[in-house]
Amino acid sequence: MIQLMWFRNDLRIHDNPALAEAMKSGTVVAIYLLAEGQWDNHCVSEAKRSLIVRQLHTLAEQLNNLNIPFFVKQCEFFDESSKVLIDFALDLKAESVFFNQEYELNESVRDKQVSKHFMIHGKKVFSYHDSCMIPPGQVLNKSNQPYKVFTPFKQAFLYEYYDQGRPLSPVPSPQRSLPMSSSIELLSEIKLNNTWDKYWPCGENEAHERLDRFVETSLSRYHKDRDFPALPGTSTLSPYLSIGAISTTQCMRTIMSRSDSKVESICKGTSDWMGELIWREFYRHLLVFNHQLCMHKPFKPETDNLPWKHNTKVFEAWCEGRTGFPIVDAAMRQLKTTGWMHNRLRMIVSMFLTKNLFIDWRWGEQYFMANLVDGDFASNNGGWQWSASTGVDAAPYFRIFNPIRQSQKFDPDGKFIKAFLPELRSLDSKDIHEPTSFQIRALNYPEPIVHLADSAKRAKHLFRSLNNHNESSFLDEVDISA
Ligand SMILES: Cc1cc2nc3c(=O)[nH]c(=O)nc-3n(C[C@H](O)[C@H](O)[C@H](O)COP(=O)(O)OP(=O)(O)OC[C@H]3O[C@@H](n4cnc5c(N)ncnc54)[C@H](O)[C@@H]3O)c2cc1C
């Protein structure tokens, strides 16, 4: 019998539970639905679209080697998915559809519709958890509730992982060939800027080479180097994880099989990196039980009463890297140029936007999605709500980063700043973090957009007085000029 494999955010053939199960059950035909209207609605960046499209081409080659015909079909928005899929399944006389789960709200609604249609037509639906290492709902606290704090989640996760963690799915072997050929011509109709290939080559091999390189050269120092944006201290795997070119299970199993528990530094680097993979997992599990997160709502509802600013001039200065704070501006230009930003910098720029400029965190969240090559709803929303102190286990509202101190600590000689702000290359390692007024004028660099101490003080005051409406006028005094 023909089984339909529906690829979505799992663009790989190795460790793909839905594909492995479909192949066990019969002869597989694969499909991908190209939903450009939905990409627009979800603000998918051009960098990510480029990576997806290129990845689909390599996936087509891999599927061809397995004798699996692959079809890319148009489906502007998610609500058309069930019709396109069921028509295709009826044409093929397919028995079932197999897919890996996505947890966001629109995706869940779409999948329910698809399942309903398939069942109405007497066809079966099989879904699997590939992007989580343990299915959401299996890591619960003593009251059988999902965790809202990361550290106990991590402890419970690690405890469960040894018994309940998803094993790697078997490597597929070629099936008998079918009398039909693949059709992926639609991919060539997508017009994309080809500057992204040089930063983010596509392919499962690329993702695995990055993982191997990172494990060989950086993992043992991860805990020491991870916060320094000028160092190659992190894996840069996030774009590949975000489209499913590699899975977190593959990453976790790789480091567990290679780590030498006798070497202390390896243990620390490895356990810190595992911790980051578990943060990703934590935000995914949270989403399943808190769909309001997909509706632009803060995790802490009371923080919706904060008088967030909607000042487009100030916001644009932040987006374009013209705030007058070198570390913030260099980070924003890294994002614009490469589609990626180092984690320490994501924390600095998001906290600066939400606490010093007091701009609505949802503006920053959307701008990140529209520009990040690794845009991932759960991690992005989690990161923004962490910085804005509106989220689960978020940064306490009174602990506001000072971007100049952060810059001095994590980019001490200004190497990262100079890479993205060539206009400041002549400054020494003392002045680069906070140029003098004279240097600002001479180098034609913007004046600081906000007074750091005053704005931080006011943000704290606004959080403290959340329930006192009289206090909201306080924000009007904040010294913000674009
Ligand atoms: C405001 C903000 C927005 C963010 N938006 C995204 C996003 O859209 N997509 C995204 O993948 N990550 C996001 N992150 C998390 C993190 O910054 C990136 O995952 C990380 O920088 C990717 O680089 P890397 O692959 O070298 O990470 P590594 O340090 O090598 O970590 C390995 C993997 O662990 C996961 N990870 C690491 N840190 C985090 C974290 N804090 N939260 C969740 N997962 C993490 C990622 O999948 C990452 O690839 C955001 C963080 C913040 C503060």
C-alpha cells in the first residue's frame, strides 16, 4: 500500500520518525506543501526561506536515492492543506498520511483539520514527535502539571531522558521504485536573494559537519567561550535545527556517546550545551500547554498592562543599528548581514529594546522572526518574554543589563564591534564601548538614543507600579530621542 509522508519542519531523512514508520508500513510517496502566504503571515525571513528552499532541493536528491517520489505542491495558506493533501492521497490511493508534529497554534489547527478529512475518507493518520527529545506532557511536576521553572524542568527532563528519551530512528534503505516521477518545479519559481548560501549552506551533511566540528573543537570550552561573540564558541546549529535538517535527538545522542566523563572541562562544556538544548525543549513543551503564547499574549497576564511604547522612530533606530550604543548597533548589523545573532547579543539587544527604550517586546519578537535565519516561534517568543520579564522563569524586572558593561565584559577588545561597525575601527579597546562626544562627531556615529541609568530606573518603577494606573504617565518623561 502507498503511504504518504508529509514533510514540514523535519527536512531530513535520517532520524525522521514519521519517514521511518511510513517506510515500515508500505511504499512511500512524499509531499511538501509550499505555503508562501502563511510564511508572510508568520513573518518567515528571507534568509530562512532561502535555507528551506535549498534544503528541499537536497532532500529531493536524497529521496530520489531511496526511490521515494517527492512532490512539492502549492498551498498558499494552512487552511488549504487538508484539501490539497486529501486530493493527492485519493489520486494515489494512499492508505495513510505520516507526519511529525508541530506545536504552534495555527499548525495544530491545520493538523486537526487534515486528520478529520483523512478520517472522513477512511484513511489513517500517524503523527510523531521529532523536534522534542521527550514528547510534551511527559515531563511533569509532582502535581502532574507542566513545569514553569527551567531548573526543575531540566532535572526532571534529564532523569526521564534515560528511560523515555526518543531513540534515533533507523536509517532508511531504498524501497522498490514506483512508476511515477518527482515534481518539485514549483521551488524554482520562488525568487530569492542568493547571498544567504555563503553564510548558511544547506544539507543534512552541512549540519552534521557543523556538529562534528563543534564537538571536536569547541564543546570542551563551551562554558568558557559561549558568551563571547568574537569567538567561534557556539555551534551555529540553530538554523539547521529550525528547519529540521538535524534533530536535537541527534545532537544529544552524539555528545552523550562522545563525552569523556573523566575530563572535568569536557563535562562542564557538555552539560552546559545540553542545558541549551533543554531550554529549547522547555519552550516547546510550554507552548503546548499555553497556546495564548501564540496569540501575542505574555505568559504573565498582568504585564499586558505595562504602558509599552510604540515609537516607530526609536524602533527603527534600533532595527538599523543606530542607537549610539556600539554593542547594540553591531549586533543588529550582524543580524541584518548574516540572518543570525549570537545568543549573548540577543539578550543584550532585546533587554535594551524592552527596558531602556520600553518598546513593546512584540515588536522586537516580530522583527527577529522577519530577519533570523533560525526564526523559531517557541525559542524566539521564550527569549523575548525572558528579556521583557513578561515570561515564564524570565529575567527579574529589576536586573537590567547595562549594554556598555556587557560590551566591556564580553567583547573586551572590541573585536566583534569592529567587525560590524567599520566606522569605529580607529577606536581603542577602552573607547570602543562608549565613544566620547568628540569621537562621535568626528566619526559620524549616532549620539546615544537614551540615558541608560534614567531609563532603567523608570522601567523598574513601571514594573513595580504595574497595578497603579496613575504611574503610567511616568513613562512620558523618559529621555528617548531618535
Ligand atoms: C530574544 C531572543 C530571541 C531568540 N530567538 C531564537 C530563535 O528564533 N530561534 C532559535 O533557535 N533560538 C533563538 N534564541 C535562542 C538562542 O539565542 C539561539 O538558539 C542561539 O543563539 C543559536 O546559536 P547556536 O546554534 O550557536 O547555539 P548553541 O549555543 O550552540 O546552542 C545549541 C542549540 O541550543 C538551542 N538553544 C541555545 N540557547 C537557547 C535558548 N536561550 N533558548 C532556546 N534554545 C536555545 C538552539 O537550538 C541552539 O542551536 C533566542 C534568544 C533570545 C534571547
